[in-house]
Amino acid sequence: MRGAFLYRTASSANLKSRARTATAAGAAYKLLASASLSTGYDGEEGGLPSASKVKIFDRELKRRQRDRAAWLSTSKDPFADAVAENLLDRLEDCKKTFPTALCLGGSLAAIRRQLRGQGSIEKLIMMDTSHDMIKSCRQANEGASNNGNIETSFVVGDEEFLPMKESSVDLVISCLGLHWTNDLPGAMIQCKLALKPDGLFLAAILGGETLKELRIACTVAQMEREGGISPRMSPLAQVRDAGNLLTRAGFTLPGVDVDEYTVKYRSALELIDHLRAMGETNALLQRSNILKRETALATAAVYESMFGAEDGTIPATFQVIYMTGWKEHHSQQKPKTRGSATVSFQDLHKHLATDQS
């Protein structure tokens, strides 16, 4: 996506909710068989990482899609940059330093572009399942003039089988990558194991409201042209799941908030072009490999007729769920023992009522 501008509006809620809008321009590619983004949260109880019993995603296909994205991606993506910047902003709230950081696959380049001294990182390990993506990141890092004296190494590895020693890093960052794992709880547990005590886990995944316009248009077009629907879009994690995931993985002081971005495109075809460049096209194991040309064109037409703006653009919603968690340490705040309170809520209420009167 070649965005022209990006802005934000804010509103208060229990979870921080913000809307950002970006304008996109660029050449359109052929409409793909589908565009989907998801999490493989299987809901299985347990505390140790293991291979997911239910395979939702084709990880080999996702690796090939990441290879293709390495060559399609541009030097700047306003959407990915905005997500990476917001994720890294959390380091500004920490007095602690993080000498060694691990950055998992997803928007690797955006994280590296937005990493401007936050966290006092001295050593950065960048990991992706795609060899071509790692090669692209290495080349971009060598040509960058603002490396900030950070020692950077590159590793080809899988988030489902994290190739890191236990208690070896101070910070784990994942920007728009973990939602493609078949065993998301297991991947998060492995991230926790890789962290040193009092280490920080930062992640951004795509939420359930992502691409809601495309989902509707695709469903309507398939019903109209084919008389039924097939899996074109993956299931996505809901905001309420994120806190449970952090707790289940064993992180302390969990924090969750959500951002909603609205990106404007000139056509539905350009939206698919952007998803390809991000490596975010369909990788479901039970996907349909054939998309009829008339169904693809109908999807684009329905999208533009239902959601098109007066200026000729179409909006696409991306819901991003941010997760923050710490590995346990004796210095961290801990809840008081149950029943240790010395003042009841009833007394407190009477005291406040007296003050107001």
C-alpha cells in the first residue's frame, strides 16, 4: 500500500479504541482466490506448548506467500508502520531497558523502521519462516543509515517451534504475525519461556472485525453466483480472547487494547494487491483452490456498490488487538491476599456519600 496520509481520532472506553484512516494508491493486481487473516486459537486447556491437534492453516503455503510478499512489499507501508509505531510506543512507558530483543515474523521491516532507540535495545534478532523475507530485511538493514548501532542478526525459524534458548531474551515483539499460527497459545508459551525473568512480551494480531466489508461482499457474491458459500475468510480472534490467551500462557500484568484502522483503496482489486504485499492472503488447509472469474468480479462490484465512498474509494477495516505481558519476577506488583482488606466497600461508599453531601 502506498498511503498518502494517516490520521487518528480517539474515544474513551474500557479498552482504548481509536480509528485511523489511510489513503492508498497504486497498481491493482488480479483478484486472488481469497484474502483472509486469522488466529488458530484452538481453545484447548493446558500449560505446555505442543503441536496443535487441529490444523487450520497450511504453514508451508504461508511460507511461500511470505516469500512472494518479500518481493511485492514496498519500502513504506503506512498501515504496517502505524501498527508497528503504536506497538513500540509501549516501550516508552517502561523505565526498564531491554538489551536483547527478538522480533518474530509479520511486519518485520516496519518494526525495524520504527525502532528509534525505544527500550535501549542493543541486540536485535529478526526471525521469519521465509528465507526471502529474511534476505530482504537483511538487505534493507545494510542499506539503512539509521541503524542506531543495534547489532542485528537474522534467523529463519517458525513461531510454532521457536528456536530460542530458555531465558535468553529480554523482549519479544510480534507485529501482525502470530495470528497465522495453528497453536497460538503454544506459541505464546514458547515466547514466555524464551524471555528472561521480568521480560516483556509485545504482540499485535488482527481481530474479528478485520475486513468485515470484504467478508460481506464475498458472501453476497458467492450466494448470488454459486448458490452457496465456501471458506474464503479465516476465523479471527476476538478482543475477549486476548486476555485469556495471555493468562493461559502464564504472563503476569496482562494488558489488552484494540485499534481500528480504516484504509481507503481505489478499488477492491487494489485491496487484494495490498494483502498480497503483506503476505496476508488465504492459507486455510480446507480452502477452495478455485475462484470463478465471475464470482471475483461480482465480489468487487458488490464491495464498491455497498461500501463505496463519494470520492470513488472503498474502505477496508483492520482491527488490531495489542497484547502486553510480563514474565514473572519477584519485583513485580502482586495482588493482596484474599480477605486482607481493612476497609469494606460499604464503608467507603458511606464515606464518599458523606463527603458529597
